[in-house]
Amino acid sequence: MVWDEDMDDAVALPMFPLGSVLFPAMPLPLQVFEPRYLTMLQDILTAEPAEFGVVLIERGQEVGGGEKRFDIGVTAQVAELKVGDGFISLMGEGTRRFEVVDWLAEDPYPLASVRDLPALEWDDDLGERRDQAEALVRRTLVRAAELEETVWSPTVALADDPIDAMWQLAAIAPIGPLDQLTLLRSTSARELLDSIFTTTTDAAEVLDARSSW
């Protein structure tokens, strides 16, 4: 990262816009083959930690550029690299949330001034609510699996850390990317849990309706 003195606490961060939402504490498998992103990897691997930002594409395509992007995302830290024939397989891990302050010139890959969002703080009083949210998400995943509409197993393990586990619940809930963005914007652990309940309940109702067709 490079400090930008004109943006207060903002920093310039290489960006990788995607057609999916990355959450903190979640893995990010990528196959990188575009020349601009191969250049990005070459640049960020000289720093420690090697990281880049991931934002959801609002409109357009992942390949070739020119897409419109949302203004909230998550920093991905490179955990593993494997070189293939004309591409690099990358495994990253979501770490911190950020907001985009400004998009900078793309030379040759996307770059933005970003500011980290505050980390959520756990409250032990939320334990029962978190357990209820987990039960709801897992039940809904079972329902989605019956319709073959989920990539996550209903029995997938969650992290021991309660904040990480909440972000993982947000990631595995069978909801759409715009609902996922709503969860990513949460300003408190309670708000995140409430949003998981609301969006997952809505998704469960849609699944019930579809199963009755």
C-alpha cells in the first residue's frame, strides 16, 4: 500500500473487481490470466503482506475492464500461489472491509484510494442470537441443497472467533450479491446478525415457493 497524503487516512490499493462478494474470514480462489492482473500480482508480491482489494461489479464484465463497481469491498491477502500454463492459481483470504474514496487512473490495472471500515466488536449478549442465525442459515442451506442451488454444505464448519464466524455465516447464506452487500455494510455485530436473519428468511420463503411449483 502507498499512503496518499491528500486523502487523510486513505491508501492506494490495487483492485480486483469481481462478479461476487468477498467477506472477511473467507477464502478467495482465483485463476489470474489477464496481463493487467498478472502485472498487479508481480507488483503486490514485493510487499508484505501481499494484498489487493475486491469489490463487486455493479454492471459490466470481469474480463477486459470498463465495468461499473460498488464502493465497498474487502482486502484479500495472498495465501498461496501456483503457476500454471498461461495463468496463476491464487488462494487469498478476506481480511478487512474498506470503502472506496476515489478510483484512480488504471495503469495498467485498477487502483483506488480506500479507507478501512471499523472492525465489528463482539458482545457476549449476542451469543443466543448468533446461534439462532446459524441454525436458520443451515436450515435454509438444506432447503437450497434440495433444489441444487447452493455451493455450500449445510454442515460447513465455522471459525471459533465469533466475528469471523458471523462473516462466514453471511458468506454461506443462500442469498444474492446485493443482499450480501447489505450485510457487508453492517456497522455493528447486532446489525449484521439482524440482516442475516432478514435476508435468509426472505431467501427461505422464495425457496419454499419454488419447491411448491
